Amino acid sequence: MQWRSIVVGLLLLRLAFSFILWLTFGLGPSWGFNFPINFNFSLHKIELFGEKVGADPRSGAWLRHLAGHHHHHHGQGHPRTCSQTEEHGYKKPYLRFFEDGGDEYAKKYSFFPEKLKAEMRGMARDMFYFGYENYMKYAFPEDELNPIDCQGRGPDVLNPSNININDVLGNYSLTLIDTLDTLLVLGNVSEFHRAVKLVIDTVSFDKDSTVQVFEANIRILGSLISAHILLTDSKQPFGNVGLEDYDNELLHLAHDLAVRLLPAFENTGTGIPYPRVNLKSGVPPDTINETCTAGAGSLLVEFGILSRLIGDSTFEWVARRAVKALWNLRSNETGLLGNVVNIQTGQWVGKQSGLGAGMDSFYEYLLKSYILFGEKEDYKMFKAAYESIHNHLRRGREACNEGEGDPPLYVNVNMFNGQIMNTWIDSLQAFFPGLQVLNGDVENAICLHAFYYAIWKRFGALPERYNWQLQAPDVLFYPLRPELVESTYLLYQATKNPFYLHVGMDILQSIEKYTKVRCGYATLHHVVDKSKEDRMESFFLSETCKYLYLLFDEDNPLHKSESKYIFTTEGHVVPIDKRFRENVPLKWICEKGPHTANRLSSNELKRTCDRIPDERRYALPLKSVYMRQIDHMVGLS
């Protein structure tokens, strides 16, 4: 019996030793979720980065820097992230991601021939024109093209509750308007002129259409403003694109639409707008009192530019009031916002905080509004929001590409306590690496982009929702969204690494292979079996094709111009211009009153003006250190 005891003891000892090894080498439970892709690429060999495991510690790699100085940062109250690794003077630590590791992955992705770049540029151009020309042939003046049936699509008048369609389609030639500046980006001045004339001659907003304020703002108002500015820009980045006899008609259309959206801001207890308006009659009587954070808080770029172009602060003021109202409702504990709010009570109906649907462009416009207008309060809000995101949404190991545990991931949490609410992320979150690039946090941008590209490589598309715990799609459709392409383009502009050209080629070829149909490109109903839906949303031409083309067009005027430009959340091109940084007093409207019909009612005006401190201004005349930095970055100093 003694030998049996010895054998059992040895077995138990071996099991214990194996268990210790299992924990020691990071094979056990990590942050409470499984990373969504079984990396037959780790981030070391993703068919992504040629990172040499035994890298020279003198190379200045940010990974070595993080590990080497980690002991200086214990006890500071929050975990370190990749974005905090530049404090010892390494100018571009993220470039270490792309140094040649000498293996097959580095060889594959470290070069992209000029001939292939020209081929991909031509393919992106052809993709745009196949969709655009078929829209003009089969659908115009309706809002969208049904690319399978080769017919036009407008609002669903028989089913007003079909908000998936009616929020977007307002019976105002949506796709043509949304596409205007893309024609200039592709260098087609003659078609741009023809399209502008068509819009001037045929489009009216005096329609009995109930639309979502957010969608009308980013797709229609933003495009009209962008096209107007490009038509009248004295610097003419696209050459002489001025239109004879043009009399600011696009700006007048934009103004008219904005006035029709203003009733959404009336009669709300918080200043946060209603989600929908009827373009003729204002807010419908049966409208709900709930809206999403992104929908209410992503109006400032377009409304702010309009105010500064026409000299009327009404529009910027109501948009800023909405942003500030949302910001003041954030959690005192976490600094996070929820995704759905009651506009009368200010109570959070949806307590989920994430980076995707319902939240995404709120963060985007905090930073872009600051870059455009120089209002330092916008940057303070963005900086605080970004810190809260990293403290509470980011899960995974501290370093992006090194160490034990899962690579970083941004999850959906409860806004009040930071606890994970579900195990999915959505495709809209793929915009965030591009915003990180704009904020200078290239390391984290590289890492999160790799995560989304990994999903794309698996399916040839991005499912609308992906469950990182089950490692499978939760919602299976892909409506030709641009977010991953946008981040790929911005990361290429930041790093100039050929890897991102390979990513763009992969995306371009997948879209061509899986979504092209008789008269355009169709939404994928199912990313696995590649079945399709008969819809081509306007953002496919406005954003997806535009970013793909720009990725492969190194000599585009946007890249060569002395002027600086930024893209709206719908991909519309607007200049970073000193005109937009001129002081627009908050008190202006309160002193002179609204001078256009259908503006804020007198009671609403008095109630809101009473809240404004006399000394406050829209854009503070004294520049902060942040404003000076941005001025220098965009060449305005």
C-alpha cells in the first residue's frame, strides 16, 4: 500500500506543478474575457507587425521603455496604458512596431509597389463610379439606390415607424448631396459642378418628412457646408473649382435646413434636443423624450461652422448647450456618460458606456470642435473623457504588444461603476483608432486597429456586433460601413507604413468580391454566408470609397495643400481656418434676439438666455497652451 501512496503523491505533485506553470505563463484566467480572435498571428505575427522578440534593448522601442520604467508608476491610482509611455523623450516609439523582424511577415508587409498602389487607386475610383453612376441612372432624385433591383428608394411613407429608413431618408436626394465633396477628392470638377447645379435646381427641404436630427445634420447639412466652402475657398486646393454665377446657394440651403432642425431644441427640460423633427411642422406630437448621446451631442461641428459662416450664433449656441448638458450628466464616480438619456428629466435611460453606437461621435466631436474652433473647454472635456475611457473601458494587458494576458480591448460598461455590461463590441467602434491618431496616441491606435482588422480577415467584412467571449458575431450584417477604412487611412497618414496599404487592399478586394451586384454595392445581410440586402447607404460613397481612394492617392491635393483639413464624422472635408476661430459671443443672440423665422420662441429664448453668465463667450480670446499647440500643429500660429 505504501507504493500506491507514493504514486498518488507524485501524481498530485505533478498536477500541482502543472497548475503553477499554467498560471505562471498566462494560460489561466485573465481579465474575465477571452480575446476575440485565436491569433494564428499574435500581435507579433499577425501578418501584421514584424516585431523581433529578442529586440535590442537600446532600440528605444516603446515596449522596452514601458517595461524598463514600470516601477516609477506604482501607486498612482490608475493602471498605466500605452498612451503614457512617451514621457522620457522617445519621439516616435510606435515606429518600433514596424521595424523589420526579418521574418516572412515583415517581408510581406514592408513593401507596397507603386504599380500596385496605382492599381488599387483605380479600383477604388471604379468602385465609387459604379455606385454613383448607377444611383444617378436608376435612383436620382430619390434618396438611395437599391443596387440589386436597380431602383430608387425614398422614405417609407406607408410605415412611419420604420425609423431604420425614415430617420435617414428625407426625400431630398440624399446620396447626391452626401457625395458632393467626394467628386472633388477624385478630381472630377465637371461632375462636381453638374451635381452642385442639380442640388441647387432640384432640392428643397420644404417636405413633410420626419427625419433624425443627427442624420440630417451629418449627411446633408455637413455636405452642403463642405461643398460651399470648397467652391468658395480662395486657396482652391483642388484647382479652380469656382462655379460661374454661384451665389452661395448651397449655404442658403444649409441655413434653411438648420432652421428646420431648430425646433428639436425647443421645449426640452435639459437643452438636449429631441431626436426627430418634421421638416415642415417641427417636432411631431408623438415624439419620444429619449435620445442617444451621440445623436444629441454630435451637432457642434456643422452647426458651429454654419454659425461662423453666416454670422448668427444661434446654431452653435444650441449645439453647445446640448453638449454641455450631456457632459454635466456624467457619473461623478467614473466620469463616464450613458448611451440614452431622457431629454426632459436628464435621467439616464441607457446606462451603457462604450465607444460604439450611441456614443461614438460624441467623443469625436469634442476633439474636432476644439481643433476647428479653438474653444479650450472642448479639449478639457475630451481630455477628461479620454482618461475615463482608459480607466474604465480598457481591458487587457498594459502594453499593447508585450506581456502576459490579453491584448487591449475596449468593452461596454455600466457608466456608474465600470462593470462590464455585455460581451460584445460593435463595428462603429472601429472609428476610435482614427480618433486616437488625431489625439497623438498612435500606440493604442495601432493596437485597437489590429483587433478590428483581425475580425475583418476572418470574415471578409465587419459584423455589426462581435461577441469577444464567444468569438463569434452577435449581429451578422455589414452595411458597407467606413469606420475601419477611415482608421486605416489615418494610421497610414501617421506612420506611412506600407502595412496599412495592404490592409486597405484587403478591404477593397473583399468589398468588390462579396458586395458588388448588378447596379452597385449591397449591404451584406450575413457576413458568413455573404447573403445580401438590397440597400446601398449614402455613406458608402461619401466615406468608404473616399477613404479607400485617399489611402492610395499620395498626391491628392488634400495631402499636398498648404492648408490643413479635417473630416467630419460623415467624411466631409472642411478646412481648419482662422475664420472659424473668430470670437462669436454667447450673448449675441440674447442681446439682439433671433432674426430668422421659426427660431426659438420668446419664452424659450428668455429661459435659456437667463442661464448665460454675462462674461462668458463662445471662443475665449486668450489662447491656452493647448490652443497654441493645435495652432502650431495645423499651421495657424
